[in-house]
Amino acid sequence: MAYVAVKGGEQAIENAHAWLAEVRRGDPAVPELSLAQIEQQMSLAVDRVMAEGSCYDRGLAALAVKQARGDLIEAAFLLRAYRTTLPRFGASLPVDTGAMRVRRRISATYKDLPGGQVLGPTFDYTHRLLDFALAAEGEPPPPAPEAPAEETAMPRVTGILAQEGLMAPEAQSDAEPGDLTRQPLAFPADRSLRLQALARGDEGFLLALGYSTQRGYGNAHPFVGEIRMGEVSVELVPPELGFPIEIGEITVTECQMVNQFAGSKTEPPQFTRGYGLVFGQGERKAMAMALVDRSLRSAELGEEATAPAQQQEFVLYHCDNVEATGFVEHLKLPHYVDFQSELEKVRQMRATAMREAAE
Amino acid sequence: MGVLARASAAEIAERLGQAPPLPQHQRLRGPETGLAMVRGRQGGDGAPFNLGEMTVTRCSVRLADGLVGHAYVAGRDKQQAEWAAVLDAALQNPALRPALLEAVIEPLATAQAERAQRDARKAAATRVQFFTMATMR
């Protein structure tokens, strides 16, 4: 019976898609958006889709944004689906964020740090008042001011603390990291897998979880040691060459959260770090990721895990918006037979309850 | 190779117009587009982790004189990858190398360095110059 109901929708679906195409385009009297316009003028939407779609390609992400009518989760879904059609040539060498061509770099822990505080193109310090000048089509703004660029090194803030022995060092290892696109997650997941999951996780979900750790669900005392955004070069070792070659540059945002750590039986009191790294310019996401990364380290640091943001399974199984969308939205699919049986059951229970009440 | 990887096909084409003609080549593989898994390091300097993938196009060619060239370039531009592979092969030929470096690689490298410098100067203009209350008086 169920199949009878599911069939017969073909014409309706076709017509629905035709209408979708029409509303996607909108009023034909309004000029159509080009991919270059989306890439250039909706660049942070493109960045978010690349991060959560887990595929760095500005042109593909812009196409996904256009096709999804600006629905960024749908766009990330499209990008994830597309990436499954491509072969993987290999893995890059780990990118060196210390050698980043920095466009923005700030620290909330040191005012006068080597390399200085570089604000870059930021929304910070804007008044968040709608700018009606943008509503009118005008001349492009004048080029941004320039100043002599000194060749100053920008050492990592975590490195400054490490020199004093106050920052827990990272494990020095070149071990092959786990890859959750090849092996399903298993728990406990090591930090490489957790960072991979967080890097492609939903910004909103991670933001809320990070926020929860600040409000007391997980007892975090974070400082922004450093945020940096800019271009890093990507190197890869082709098997036919056997030595690394540069294949291009990508934009990334990195956040180092510095957290107090009271020490344990084996470790002296010191600072520990939460780490965030995302494709594109995604500062909110990088910060949220760093907060949640630190929370998820509770087990290895011997802290009591009591809050949602400290529960690996809870965080990692629910941070992926493509998976979450799939399971939530599957509820729209026909459940006619399931529901028929529920209906029978409730009617039966109801009849029994009424009969008993009457007796 | 880094210079060619960062240049668009249009930019390479423009430079090739000023260069001696490239030797005939035969495609050995591709150009074909795939993915590379980009890795980062935990905490910036720790053990590697998989950050996410990026599109990459690769191409391998052989010139008439037997020299083989390989290219891997970010993105999906097959023309860029093929030219990069041909140039990789031709640059191994000592007779062609100086002219190609001068006409293609060096001008592209200069343009890229200029773009990077412009960004660096804009960034420098947003560097905070702290002053204390004492110096305000």
C-alpha cells in the first residue's frame, strides 16, 4: 500500500524543480548573479561553504552558494557530494602557519608582541549600524591605505610561553593522522580525528558549544593567545618526483586559545592550548573550534568531564551539519506505513483506557 | 613550480606570448582534476591532522627530446596544469631554460611578489601603534 502512495509524484517533483529553478533566478528584470560576484562580494559565505564542505575551491563553493539560493548548509552538502566524484592524489605536507603571509594577526594576551597587532580587514570596531550607502550602487571604495611593510618575524604566542616552560608542548610527531573520510569515527577518537571533525563541523553548533564552556558548562578560562589569518603555501610530494613541490596557496584562519591548567599528578601547573584552524577567513569558527578542542582534551589532561562540550561522542557525532541535515530532514520522507502502525496502536490503547475507565 | 601553480592560465598565456615557442609535447597523463588532503599541525606545531581537501589538477608530458615534465596545481584549470608540465620539462633543457626563465617565470614571480607586497603594505597600515597616556600630554 505504501508504495502506491509514494509513486505518482513524478510530475509533481518535476514541476516543483521547475519552480525551484524559477525562484532561484528570481525576477528576470534583476540582473543575474555571476559566480565571480559571489566569490568576490560574498567571500565569507564562500569561505564558510569551503570549510564546512571540507573542500577548498572558491569557484565550486560560489557555484554551490548560487545553486543553493544562499542556503549555506545546502551549499556545503553540494560541495561534499561533488568531492566524492574526484580521485584523491595524495595528502599535502602539514601547512606551516608560522610562515603565513599574514593579513591579520591579533593577540589578547600580549599588547607589544613581536610582529605587532595587525587588524587586517575586520568587522571589529565597526558600529554594526546598517550602512545605507551600500544600498545604492556607487563607485568602488578607494584602495585601502598602505604603509611600509617591515620584514618582521611573527613568532607564535604559544612559542613565547613555551620558551618560559609555561605552555604544555605539543607532541612532536609526524605520525600519519587518522582520516574520518576513510574510516568511520570510533571512540575514543584521538586529537587528529577530533580536529578534522571540528574543522568541517557546523559553525553555529561549535559556536554554541564554545559559548557553553565560557558560561560554566566545562569550566574553561580561555584567552585568545593569538588569531592569525592569511595565506599559507601548500606543498605536496608527488610519487613520481619524490620531493615536495608547491601546488598553490590557500587562505586559512588559525586560533590559539590559551587555557589555564591547574596541573595534575604528572604535570606541573601551566597553560594548555585549544587549537582552531579553518579554511578561508573564519574567525568565529576558528575561535569556537579552539574552545571545543580544549574542552575535548579533558580526558587526556585528567579533568572531570561533566559538560556537553567535553563529551567526544556528543560533540563529534553532532557537529557535522551535512549528517545532521540528512537525519533530521529524512523525517520528511514518507513514513506512511510506520505511522499507520502507530495509529493502530494508539487507537487500541485509547480504547482499552476508555473501557477501563468505564468499568 | 610554485610560481606556475600560483599563476592563472591567462597570466601564463600572456607570458608565453613573449617567449620562444614551446617544444611539441605528448601527454603522458591528464590533465586531470582530483583532490589533495590538506594537513595542518595540532596546536600549529604538533602532530599532523587532516584539515580538509582542496582541488588539484595534475598533468605529465613528454617533449620530443624525451624530457618529461610533471605539474600539480591548485584548482581545476587543465590548461594551466598542462602548460606548467610542459614548462617543467622545457626548463630542464639547458638550451631553453634561460629564455623561459626570463620571459615566463621571472615576470610571473615578480608580479606575484608585488601582489604579496601590496597585501603586506595594507596589513602594515592596520598595525596598531600603541601610545600611552603619558605621551598624549
